[in-house]
Amino acid sequence: MNTTAPRAYKRIATEEGWATPEMMQMYVKILETHAINDPGFYNLWGFFGKSQAPRAVDLFNRIQDMGERRLGDMDATGIDMQLLMLTSPGVQVFDAATATALAISTNDQLAATIRKHPTRFAGLAAVAPQAPQGAARELERAVTKLGLKGAVINSHTQGEYLDDEKFWDIFAAAEALDVPIYIHPNTPSPQMIEPFLSRCLDAAIYGFAAETGLHVMRLIVSGVFDRFPKLRIVLGHLGEGLPFWLYRMDFMHAGIVRANRSEGVKPLKKKPSDYLRDNFYYTTSGMAWEPSVTFVQQQMGHDRVMYAMDYPYQYVAEEVTAMDNLPLSEEHKKMFFQTNAERIFKL
Ligand code: CA
């Protein structure tokens, strides 16, 4: 791949993982003590945290490197800038006090890393939804004091979803600050994970999308976006499959509302698909396949789809080439790789 030839656009990768050694050690401790009820956590991090498999060791090292190795990997694949987010499930597996403190300290560390390499890194804040008001305060501090560009929330928090109004201070803060929330996958919640586990379908192969897609549908039908009409959400993995469902979700939602089938489904001001078109942005993380990218660009608009690598989990040079070769005009290609990210995250 020719990564040094002049390009008419910067490549900004918008869903790039990082972690602190401190958090990795806390994950290892959970694995040893079995201190939480989250089967998905044990299946996924049991592999990364303890396995000596080369891929696990490699990921465990790469995700914690915030210097030469990461920058070298970016140079080797022609990535100009990474938008960093604390890897899933972030602080969301800990008790509220631990998680709140850890979010603050990791955000401070992330800001320090960005100050060292301001042209190569930008970042989203970790927050602890377990303490919603604290999470809202930390989001405000991270944006106004640290220069971070929004927040990442890794789907469910100990089996709870953000459509519960107790979490809505976080949405109010994001809307007031005009920063996006990246709803990043997590393994399926304890309530839904069992049939995924025995076939190892709980993580990126499918479970992440099932979990995160469900979470987003809960947000939409609960009326979050009528209450917070300017709230902006970013989804990875081309929208976790939801863009493929636009027609059917509208048809069926109208029927459920008409039949008054559930207390949990109220009439909305718009169709479910309208919120996915108006309040959401999409990144390609891990989905470097032209038919899917083209479909989402056509349905959601060229101004809403951004490039992401999903480093270090999907560090694949050929995928960058595949995205360079998308059948796009120069204008749309620059939007895809660069200017959408600059606008949406205010880089
Ligand atoms: Ca990711």
C-alpha cells in the first residue's frame, strides 16, 4: 500500500481503543476474584487478560501503548489521527465510586497523551453511568477543561440501559455541551447473553451488534430524542445493523403504537428511522466492506458516515486500502475520511 503519496484528505480514524495499565490490572483482578456478574466480561477478557495466545498478548500490549508503537502503527497504515476512547467495557463494570474516580483519572491521562501529540490524537471522555450526575459533571469537565470531544458509553451498564430516565442527566449534559455520545458495543447484558456464549457469538462476530442495536432501539422508542431533540449519538460498525431495518422498524412501530400494545412504547413525534437519520452518525469500524458502506452512505447521507479502523482489534492495512478504493467522488471521500469527523467531533 502506498501510504506516503500525497493525498487530498487526512485519514482520521474515529473508534480507536486505548486502555491504562491500571484498568487492565483491575480487569485481571475481576477475572481472578469473579467479583462481578457479567458472563460476557469473563468470556472476552478471560481471553485477552490471561491467554498466552499471540493475538491476545499482542492486543493486550498494543492497547496500552500510547507512544511509539501506536504512532508507528498509524504511520504504517497511513492514519493521520486517532479519535481515542477507553476500551469497552471501560469503567462500567466497577462500583459507582470506583468507576467515577477511574473515569476522572483516565480522562486526565488521555488529555495528557493528546497534549503530547495534538495533531495525532483526539479523544472522547470515559464516564460512569452508575453515577449519572457525576457522569454529567465529568463530561462537562472533560469537554470544557480537558478538551475532549464527547463521551463514550459502552452499551449496557451492569444490565441497565440508558433509556431509563435516571440516566438522562448525561443526555442533558451532552446536548447542552453540543458534543456527541459514542455508544460503543459491550458484550450482551447478563439478561440476554446465555444463548450467545456456547457458540462464542457474544463479542464482535455478532453479540456486540445485537446488544448495541437493542440498546439504540430502546432509546428511540422510549422517546429520548423527543425529550432531547439535539442529542447526537455516534454508532460504530455501520450502525450495528440498524440501517438495514429502517423500513420494517417504522412499519412495525406504527402498528405497536396503534394497537397500544405496551406501556413502554409511546407515540413519537417522528418515525424511528427519522431519529436514526437526524440524531445519529455512523462509523465503519471493522466493517470495511464496500456494499455495506455504500448502502449506509446512500441511506443516511454522505455527511453522516465516517471512517474508523477499530484499532487495535482490527488493525488491518488492507482495509485502509479497501476504503481508499470506495467508489466515491473526491468530495465525498474527503468527507468520509476527514471533514465529517472534524465537524461532528469539532476537531
Ligand atoms: Ca471498538
